[in-house]
Amino acid sequence: MADTTIVSSSAVGQHLEKIAEGRQVSYLMFNRKKISLTAKITIGRSSDCDIVVDNKLVSRQHAVIQKIRDAYFLKDDGSTNGTFLNDRRIPSDKYVKLNPGDKITVGSTNLLMS
């Protein structure tokens, strides 16, 4: 029996494998500080978030950065004012792949993927 994984057996797995190839993100810049990326990072105004953004335009639970395989993806967490990637609003129901140099905007605050 051959080794079968979700990557080889499903269209979703094959798609994730394809988009995970290429340059990888290793950290996030916020307020001139390097933030190491973990499996899941929450962004928002709430003190419960991993990255707390003190800005009235930011929702309490604004966005999430999630590691999937060897790549990081951004998802809006149902925020009121939306989450922007490179000055374009991302859909609230989709994960968007992050690349080095990408600019994430929540409220009037920018975070840079490096």
C-alpha cells in the first residue's frame, strides 16, 4: 500500500501544497518590533489577543493569522471595518496566503510580514 496523504488524495490538499510552495514568512513587524509567528495569532483590541492594537477602528477580535502546513494565511474575524492586505480588503470568509513584504492593515495600523 502506498503512502497516501490528504495532499495526494484530495483536491484541497493538492491546492494547499501548491500555494505553500515558494518564499516563506518568518516573522511579523508591529510597532517596530519583530513578532515570531506561531501556529495561530489573533489580532484585535481585546487584551486576550496575541497582538493588541489600541485603535477604535479595530474590533475586539479583528483578524487571525493561521499556519497551514508551512505557510501562513490571514483571515478577517468578522470585524466591523474589515482587514486589508496590501491595501485591498480581504473577504471575511476566506483565508488569504501571506508572503514576505505583505502589508496587513487593521483600522489605521499596519503590520508587515517579513
